[in-house]
Amino acid sequence: MIGIYRFFILLLSFLCGSALGEILQILLPDIARSYPPLAFTASWSFAPIAVNLAVCSFTFGASITVNTLSFLGAGISAIILLFTAKK
């Protein structure tokens, strides 16, 4: 159960770091242009797959966008979880 808790904390910190990086790129575009590692963004996606049935239809697809601050947030969270783990 603790492993699942740690996984979700890391995932949440990864998402918060990604959101913070996107917000900083919008609010401070000059810093993002002058310091390129801060503005690094990578995006991976799976093309949507449509499943049409007689009664209903589904569309499945996924997209992940990460930036430098998402890795920074996950790293800080991992260090905090490492030092606060119960032995």
C-alpha cells in the first residue's frame, strides 16, 4: 500500500512540475528564451483509436507532455519520500 502511495505522490509532483513549467513559460517568456533548458518540452502521444459499436462508440488515446520542471518536481519529491520513509 505504501508503494502505491509513493507512486501517486511522484505522479502528482510530476504533473505539478509540468503545470508550473508551462505557467512560467507563459508568464515569463523572456527567461524561457534566454535560458533554453528551462523551456525544454517533449511530447509523446498515441494516435486516437476509434471503436464504433452498434450501441455506443469509444475513442482511446493518450498524450504526455513533460518539461524540465516536471523532472525537477519529481526529483524533489523522490528525495523527500526517501528521507521520510519509515524504516
